[in-house]
Amino acid sequence: MPNDHETAIELPGLELHPDGQQSVSAMRGAVIATIAALEKEGLLEPRHVAMCQLALEMADSVAAGRRSGRASAAAMAAAQLRETLMALPAPVAGDVKARFEDFVDKLVAAG
């Protein structure tokens, strides 16, 4: 049964569950939650689908490396996963966003 955050993702072409699998690794689940949060904030566009899919595939590689007992494979995949996630748009910090909105409101009020 998919979680709410999994069904909320609407990026065309994104495959959340490979080959129709309903259960995913904890790492893939965390990446799905990250993608859902970025999409909820309106930060993802169709051009980000490939990077999101790559992040999901790298999450699977991390999990496979851990299952196989090959720490080096898991570590390399984790480093690549981190780089992939860092390439996605970063959310605006809440306080920065609030200060910017206050600034815009003051400009509008002064104008």
C-alpha cells in the first residue's frame, strides 16, 4: 500500500516502484519522501524527472550494496546519491522566505 507522500508525486515518467513492487527499501522511501517534499514546495519541474529517477536508482544501489555486505559499493553509491540529491533544487529556508515576503509586502505597501 503506497504512503500518502508516494501518491502525491505527479512528475510524469517517474517510476517510484520498479517493476510494480509495493515495498521499497528505507533509502528509496526516504528519497521518495524528499522528492514529494520538493514537489509540494513547487520546486520540481518536468526537467527534473531524470535526476529524481537517478536518485531513486542510486537509493536502490545503496540498499543492494548493504544487502550484499559490500561496504565499499554502498559507500560509493551513497556518495553518488548525495551528489544527485544536491543537484536538485534546494528549498528556501523558512525564515529567509518569511523575511523576503515581509520585504515584498513593505514594498507593495510603500508603493
